[in-house]
Amino acid sequence: MTLPRPDGEAWIFTVQPLSLGFHRRLREHGVTAPFAPVRLARDSAGRPLRDAAGVVVTTTDAADPQFVEQLEQYHQRVAVLAVAEALQVDPQVSFEARPPAADAPYGAWCDYADALYAELESAGFSAGDLILFCDAIARLSNLIGDHLQQARSNFSSQPVIDSR
């Protein structure tokens, strides 16, 4: 993969596709999408709305500033973890941050992703570079077109339990 630089130079990287269990491992290590806060739906008088069965109606607030910030951070973490996995085959790339041990406390992978982000930023990577990297990784991993739609719907959703 070639990453063009503003000065006309190009950085060349060797990347691999994401492993089949990449998304599952993220969930297992606590890298999950946040949930939008739930609010009670209210009428113009401020009373909670109820459905036909008398159950209080709730709504999610996807514009909540804290949720938006957490969602942005989640996407940032997924992106840098994907880049780190894809670059494992490049002998010229190494990160100071090391993946947490198997028995690391919950949330250690989020700290690891944040450390990777800081390293990429200090190395001169931009948000656009991260997007180009993720696009190349998605193409290499066959996460384009129909595959992308399927992967998006399952990216970090909770597992579905079959009640049959």
C-alpha cells in the first residue's frame, strides 16, 4: 500500500487482510460501540407517552454530545486496531505500544488503541491517512460491496441468541 504525503513523497507499507476473528476479538476485549442514551418520550405537557398497551415509550438520543464523543472514540479505536493488525506483516513497522496480555483487565485494549493512535499521530499520520489505510484494509479483507453491508451490520453488535 502506498500512502501519499503532502510533500510529494510516498510511504510504502505491506499490509495483510484482517483476520476472520478480528471483530469478535474486539468485542471480547471490551472494544464495543457505545449505546445512545435512552430517554422517555414525552407529550407537550411533559408527561411520558404510552403505547397502546400502556407501556412507556422511550427514544434514543443519538445527538447527545457525550454519546457522539464516545462513538467517535470507538471508531477511532477500531480504525487504529485494524491498522495495527494489518501492519503486522510489515517488517519495517513496529509500535512502541504492545498488545495487552491475555489476562489484562477489561478496558486494557481501549488503552492500547489510544496509545497506538498517539503513536500514529506523533509519526505524522492524519485523519485522512487513517481513512486511506482503512479503505485499503477493507478492500484487501473483502469488506467492500455486499461484504461491507454484512460486516457493518455485525461489526460490533451483540451476538444473536437463537431461541429455537
